[in-house]
Amino acid sequence: MSDITPDGGDVRDTQKKPPPQGPPENLPEEFLRRRLGRMDTRRALAELCKSVPGLEEALLPPGIQADALTRRSGSSQMLRSVARRIKQDAAAWSAFRTAVVEQIPPETSEAVGRLSDENLDELREAHTTEGLLLAALVSEEGVEPGLLETLVKRWEEENRQEEKRAHQDAKVKELESRLEELKKDNERLSFASRVANERAESLAEEVRLLTGERESASARVREAEERARAALSVRERLDERISELERRGAQLERALESERQAYARAAERLEELHAEFERVVAERDQIRDALQHARFTDEGFGELLVRAIKNEVEALPDTLEATAHTARLLEFMSRVLQAHADLRGDRGGTSPSAREEEGEESETGSRAGRPEPAAKSEVLRPVRVKSRPTLAFRALGGAGEVGGSSHLLDFGSTRVLVDAGIKPDGRGQLAPDFEGLGRLDGAIITHAHLDHCGALPLLVRNRPDLPIYCTPPSAKLIISALNDHAAMGGGVPGGAPIHEVKRRLVPVPFGKPFEVGGATVTLTESGHILGAASVLLKSNSAMVFHTGDICMEDHFSIPSARLPEVSGIDLLIMEATLADQRPQPFNESIKKMVRVINETTLDRGGTVLIPTYALGQAQEIILGLKYFGREHGLERDVFIYVDGSVVTTSERLYAEQLRYMKPYLQHTDPRELFFGENIRAVANDDRARERILANPCAIIASPVTMQGGASAFYRRRLEGSERNAVILPSNAASSYGTHRAVGEGSSWRVERVSFAAHCTQEELLGITEKLSPRQIILIHGSRRRISDLAFRLAPKHKIHTPEVGETVRTVL
Ligand SMILES: [Zn+2]
Ligand SMILES: [Zn+2]
């Protein structure tokens, strides 16, 4: 352009002529293409192509329709070839000019008219270089070539700068979008980082927690190890202690064994000593007897005298007093012997004459009435031994146990059986074996409990002619008890019918002596049940007392035992049922019953069952509640029903025996003895039983086992509800076998009271104190209780504790 401008003024003037056929040489194709890129230019070209025939071929590449120009999608490739055509082809150039002319504002066209080198920059400022160039190209008047060239150059320069700027903008845009992406990435990353941080923190927290837990766990482990070590050491110490205790136990066991052996040896020795003592006493008696019959001058008198004195001395206990006595005896003996020698020296060869006498007379204890020895008797006859009475006691049952009581007392000349009981609880043999018992002079039944009289049918079958003694109330009660037992499916197989038994019974009143064989027997009140007796037997010079079942406590129905007013009892046969137990007094039992009855019937609306033995215990309970219940708070509105064989036993038997009962009952109307007011008997009928169960009440019913009869009926109806209660009379149960477990394990309330009609250990010791027998046989109790009692009695008495089947032989 610089080569044009130096002489621009001249050129412009000379070159002012119609525009050339084609575009200026230096017009950049880019300029054309940019103008073509504008839609209105392309539309105008397309219009031209339609109106000017042949233009299409000149303007467009072959195969391209003019319509393609108006489509926005017309490719840049097409636009480039159109631009090339416009540059090369005059027609195309002309069409182009025509197409763009409308786009040039009139002021720009006007400005081109006054374009000069001087105002070029000013006009470019106002109309843009491109606008001026386009207007110059289409100007009719044309523009000076130098100016046109300058405009082209300026446009190219601007275009380059614009491209450069566009390129830079694009670069900037790219950088910005990159930055944007980076920002987004950064955000994502910072979010991820935050999340990661949080996660890291929570992990750290978890780690802290786990560490803490691990620490406490290891602390616990350490503690547990510590404890385990401590436990092990304790255990070791315990093991040591146990083995030490075992060692000591073994030592004690050995010591105990040697004690036992020593005891057995001592017991044997004691037996020997007793035998020895008896022998010495017998010999003494023999010598004393002989002495009484001998005369002082008889040959051998001195020898006899010496033996007599020696025996006396041997029989004496080893005390200081005895020693002084011995010394006096020896002194006396020496004087007598001297006198005897003197006398015999005087008499010379006088032969002694024999002395005749009936020895039998010496058998009785009294020697006072004996005639003086005949003066002529000179020969000392062989000494006749005066034997002490002996007794063999044999337990067929009821020794070392309770149940099946039956004891043979054999005095040699007289043989008596006391009791014939069974074991109703079914433990062991039911009844004693009466076969092979040998001769019997009579039997005595102490009372009507089955463990004392249940085997009577067998005894009667075995000994049809044997008299059987008992008290009058017992005679009634025994038959009733046997009938009830048979009715309940009991009874003994092979026994005689009960009416046969009844015929054999011989009632004897209390305190009236009677003869059995050679013995005199007296029955005394034992206070156990109505009619119960103890037995006092005298045979020759011996006296034996058999307690039977004995009770020193006052009953509601009968008085307590009355011990015989005798002294010198040789042998006491004593029961040991309770021995070491302390039963509740009857009054306390009634008090407890009243409490349970009130709580059950009044507070809870339930019913109380009192199962009981039909004989003895039932009557105690009824009388206790009837006459003493009020003072313990028994409500008048609470009905007490009595059911089972208790009813008949009470009504028929007890009421008939008023004179054997306590004084306060003796003037009662027998019909009201047990029943009346709120105490009623129940008819033997299940419908009647159902009726009484409709309201809360108390029921006294037999049998005590609740395994049959009336009490079983009530048990079935009552045991399922916790509103109801059962009162088990516990201690007395041991006298005929127990079924204590029945009724327990159900829902009802279970209470126990004791109605034990037996002596406590203290009372038994009191009996021995009062009767002070030399020997005692303990029976009717468990082995343990018998041993306990024997231990208490041993210091003062000779004790026998036989087993069933064992025979105790003793000199009385
Ligand atoms: Zn009894
Ligand atoms: Zn008994």
C-alpha cells in the first residue's frame, strides 16, 4: 500500500472510471467468504440465481442448487468455492455486488464518495473498514485503486488482529472453561476430602473406642487371671484341708472302731460280770440256806462258813464301807472258827448225823416261818440251789420298729403273749408268725390300734382256745377296728372270722388282778386311747411291767396314764415311739387348727380337710374343737362335719364308755358327746357330701391316709384349689404307718399338727425314775430313738434293745 500512497492524489484523479469487470486482485477470498457467511447475502444470491439465467452455473460449484445457499447448513467448503468463483468470474462478482448492495447503509456509500487518504482513518472509525471496503467495491463511481488497496490492506490487518484476538479469546475461553473444570474438580475433591476427613475422624473415634475396649478387656482378663489364680490357691488350700479332714476322718473312724470294739468288749465283760454276780449271789443264797440248816458242831461247818463269808465279800461293791465290813467279817470269822475248833476238840470222834429236810420249802422268799433245824441233824446235805426266776422275752414284732407289736413273756412256768398287731403300712411282714410259738397260757391286748390287735384273727385261728384279755372299752373298740379294717379291704388272710375273735375276748376292768397261768396280771390305764392299758405281771417273786402305748399328757377324752403303785419292779418293758421328739401339746394343736379353719373358711371362702385315724385321734380332734375351739376363736357359724368310720366309732363306742372318760364328759348326754351345734355327722352318701361342699366348712374324715373312703372323696374335690387347706396330724401317724406325702404337691395349703398320744423322752425317763426297775427292755420305736433312750438310761439300768425275732433271756 505504501507504494501507492506517495502519489495517491494523482492516481485518484486519473483512475476515476467505471469499476473493473472482476474484483481487485488483492481482495482476500476470506473477505468474500465472510460476507457470504451472512444469511441475507446468501439469500440475495439465491434470489439472483433464480432471476438471472446462467448465474447459477457461474456462481455455484457444479451439482449445487441455489437453494443450498439459503440452508444454514450450507457447508463452509461450498461457501469457499462460491467465494473462489466470485473472485474469478465476472458474472459471479457482479451477482455478489448486487447481493450485498442492499446491506450497505446509505451514509457509508456517501462516505465512500469523499474518501481520501486524509480522512481514511476518520471514516474507518465511523463506518468500519469492512463497511467502507464493501461500499467501495460496489460503488458505481468506483474508488481510487490506491485507496482500495489501502482499505484491503487495512481490512487484512484488522482481520488478522481480529483472528488473533479471536484466537486469544478462544484461548482465554478454553482456559476459563479449564479453570471452571478445575474449580469443579477442586470442589469435588474438597468434598471428597471433607468426607474422607469425616470418615477418618469417625475411624479414629472407633479406633479410640476399640482401644479403650481392648484395654478394659485386657484389664478384665488380667483381673480374671488374678481371680483364677486366687481361686486355684484357695482350691489348693481346700484340697489340702479336705485331705487333712479325710485323714482326720480316717483317724477318727479308726479311733471310733477301736472304741466300738472296746465298747463291745466292755459290754461282753458286763454280761460276764452280771452272770458272775448272779452266780455268786446264787451260791451265797445256797450257802446261807445250808448254814441255816447246819449245826455249829457239824463237820465242814467251818469250811461252809469261810465260803459264806468269801461270797459275801465278793458280792459286795468295791467301796470303803465294804472294806470295813469285810474286816469286821474276817474278825468275826476268826473268832467263830476258834470256837468251832474248841468245841470239836471237846467232842472227840462223835460222828455227825445226817439231816433230812424237804428242800422245796426253801423255794419261797420268806424264811421267817421256817422251822428251826433239827438238833440231831449232823450231816450237811448237798446244798440245794434256790434258783432266781428267769424270763425269756421274745419280740415277734414291734421291736426296733413301730408296727406289728407282739411280745412273748416266758417265765418258764407261765407263758403270756402281749399284743397281736399288724403293720398296716405294708412295710415288711404284715403279721407276726404265731406258728411254733409253743405253749401259751393267755394273751393280753393292750389297746385297739391295729398295730396291737390287727393280727387277732390269725392268733384265734392258730389258738382257738386261748383266752384273750383286754379292758372292756378295748373289747368293743377292737372289734370295731377289725371290722373297719376288713371293710376297707384290709384284714389278714387266713384269719378267723371277727365274731370268733369277739367270743375269745375276756374283758377285765382296770386295776382288777386276774390269773394267767401261774402269773397274776393287772391292767392299768395307759392314757393312750380309750381303754388302752399297761400290763403288770407277777410271777413267783418277779414283777414285770409292760407299758403298752403310753401317754402322760391329758387328753380331751381320757385321763393320762396312771402308773401302778408298786415298788421293786424287776423288769420294765417300755415303748419308745417318740423318745427324742417334742410334740405340740394337744391344746396348741387345736389352737393352730382353729387358726387354719378361720383363715380358710372366713378369709378365703375355702374348705379345710382334716384326715384322721378313726380311733382315738379323731375323737380328740372333735372334742378339742367342740369344747375348746371357742376359746381359741372358732366361729360359731363355721360348720364342722365329721365323715367316715369316725362317725360310728364316736357315736356307738365312745358314747357307750362315758365312765372311762374324763369327769367333765361323764354327765353329757351321750348323743351330744361329739355332735351338736355346729359339729355334724355326714351321712355315708356322696350326694350328702356334695351338699356340704357347697359352702365353706371344715371336714374331719377318716382314714388318715386319704387313699380310700370318705377322706379320699374330699381330697379329690379339694386338693386342686389353693383356697382350700388340709391339716395333717403328723406325729401320731407313726403309730400305724404314714402316708404323709399324700395331699402334698397339690395346690391346697398343707399344714401339720401333732396329736401324738405317746410319751416324750423326758416323760419316759420320769417313768423309769418312778418305777426304778433293775432291767429295761425298749420296744415300739425306731432303732435310732431306742438307741438314744438306751444311752440316757444306761448309767442306772441294765438295758436290752432286742430286734424282731431276738430272745432276751435274763434272771430277774
Ligand atoms: Zn397305739
Ligand atoms: Zn402302737
